Amino acid sequence: ARASPALVHRFPATALERPRGAWSTPPFAVQGRLFSVRMGSLSGSTKYFCLVPHGHSDRLNCSFFFARKPGEGFKERRVHDWPPELAGHPWGPTMKSEELDQHRQVDGSV
């Protein structure tokens, strides 16, 4: 069985502008397992977007779709390489600030 592709989250501008710390979505269920998406800074110019398993060590194969400004499409970042030895740990794509700026909406969110 596949998870619904209709799960959408928005990362607020205030969270994206923080030099440290992280921001997380509310937990959501995929095939009876809870996950959330966490975003934070790796360095001054790189952000991470990772899936966080809650109370289990299952991994997902999925995609993150980052919307560009209206009419400009989106960017897909696949999460298909989650190593078995890191099961139960956060995993996901990173994005440099120059690339992330292409996905900022009018209100500064992504």
C-alpha cells in the first residue's frame, strides 16, 4: 500500500530565518506509523528537511516537493536512500540558501 501524496506542509518565514534551532510539523501517520518533518540549519547557508520517525524505526521512500512561486513549478527532492543502519533516525534532503530562495513564497514561507 502507498501513502497519500496529498500531505502538504508549509514552513513559516520565521522558522526559515532562524540561524539555529529547528521547526517541526505536527506528527502524521503513514501506514499506522507516526512521522513528522523537521527543518533546521546545518550551517549558515544550508537547511535540512528530514523525516523523523516517532516511536519506531521504519523508513519511508518518498519525495519532498518544494513549490516555486506561482506559475514557476516545483522541485522534487527524493528520499529513497535512507540507510538501514540509520533506521529510527531522521533522514532527508538538504538545500543551500540560494536554492531555497527560489522556493520562498510572497510571505517568505516555503
